[in-house]
Amino acid sequence: MQKLELLHGDKRRKEAVENRLCFNGPQVELAIYDTYEPASQVALSSENLLYCAMLSGTKSMHGVSDSPQLFLPHESFVLAPGQPVWIDFPDARPQTPTTCLAIDITPARIEQVAQMLSDQRDPTLGPCQYQAKAVHCRHNGETQRLLERLIGTFIEPVAEQKILIELQLTELVMRLLRQQSRDLLLSAVEQGQIHHGLLAAMQQLKDDPSQHLDMDLLSRAACISKAQLYRLFKQELGQTPGEYLQQLRIEQARRWLTEGQMSVTEIAFELGYQSLSHFNRRFKAAAGVTPGRYRQKLN
């Protein structure tokens, strides 16, 4: 098993990422890192896929896009094998460390899960395959709860710890592949490369996240029954149509909050929420903080 490799330019940086709790299993390594001091340009790489989930604090990730990307709790960065990134820890303090979960997963493990998904997938969508590129994911509620269960199993061992971690990691990889597959399929349908009922329904929701969920309208766009469309959403995305629409709304809200040109109230009503309090509850459930607090973290 190839271990995570933390590359530090000097001793101070090494000490900043020194507290490490680790679990080694077949085709996977799982570790929790606590950073207690501010640091910058700390490089991280792995020969395998590297799944990083923020638990507390903030990081700034360099090397995955043209500009640095803020990395917050309820978010994950998935790095392709061999892809280096450079990390800033601006808010790390002894009393409030920046804490991150890092999971190093071999290509063989990814392939096993991809094959499982392909075996039960609608054949007209083609096989499920991992694309080796960086992904910045925002967790939905189910993924966040899965990570919390995984961490709980990891730090509080029980007799069945190994079995539970293996099952939970398989589910995590499955969710990663579904997220990436969703994005790739949507990109293909936008370019006119693929025509499929599920994708037609996904595109209709993506075009206007503020719309009221109308399963009759979606099933007509997909040219399949409502029951079949619901089943395809759960099978391919691991979400109901309503959950997918909610995820699209939160993603759009994050973008508008980042741009800073609309107030929180304007964003709430622009996305079709009936009240500001309803939007605040939904956003906090997805992002871990209120919209106002999320905007503050960006500044």
C-alpha cells in the first residue's frame, strides 16, 4: 500500500501537519490530519486516488485550477493519482486546529466499485469509469452523514471495525463515481453527444433550479414513466429527483454567495424558496453553516 506523502519545505511545516491518526486496510489508507499552526505552500501528493474531506477550519488549495480554491467543511477535494497540490492553512491555531480526513485508495479498489456500478447500470449509458482528474465536491446530507459514520468507526474501534470501514469506503467511492459520472453525462448531453431520458430530465432541472418539482413534466421530457424515472435517479445518482434539485439549488447559491453581487435574501427568493428561514435551514443542512456565515468565510 503506497502511503500518503506529505512534502514539507522545512521543519516548521512538518510540525504543522504532525498530528496524524492512521488506519491501513486492503487497498486503502485512511488518516486524519490536525494542523495547529498557520502554514503555506505545503505540498501533498499520492500515487493513488486521494480523497480529502474538510472537517474543521479552512484551506486554500493551489494547483487544481488557474486560481486558488477555498476548501471548507462539508466539502471534499478528490485528487487524481500523482497530482500534486499546494495547501495554505491560514486559520490553523493550537486551540482551533484545521482538521482534514485523507483517504488514499488504489486504482484496483476504484475499478472494483466501478465494475459493480456498471453491472447494474442502464446499458444505454455505457460503463461507469473513473476519470483521472481533480474534483471539488460539495457534500449532500447523505454523504456528510456517511463521512461522520466513517470517522466514528475509525476513531472508536469496535470488533467489526475493519468490516465496517471497508463497507463505508465502498459506499464513499460509489458516491464519488456517481458524482463524476453525473457531471460527465451532463457535459455530454449539453454537447449533443448523448440522448437519454434520465439526462433529459437532469438537464431540465439544471436549466432552472428555482423551478417547482413537477414529476409529470420531467417524465414527459424523459419519455418514460414517473416510476421508471425515479428509479433511474436513485440508481445512477443515488438521489431522488427532489434531492437532486435541492443539490442544484445549493450549488447555485454557493456560486452567487462567492460572487457577492446578490444579498442572501435575493438568492433565497431567486432560487424559489418560500422564505429566508427555509433557505437558511436548507443551506446549513448542506453546507454546515448558514449562507451569511459561508459568505464571511470567503472574505
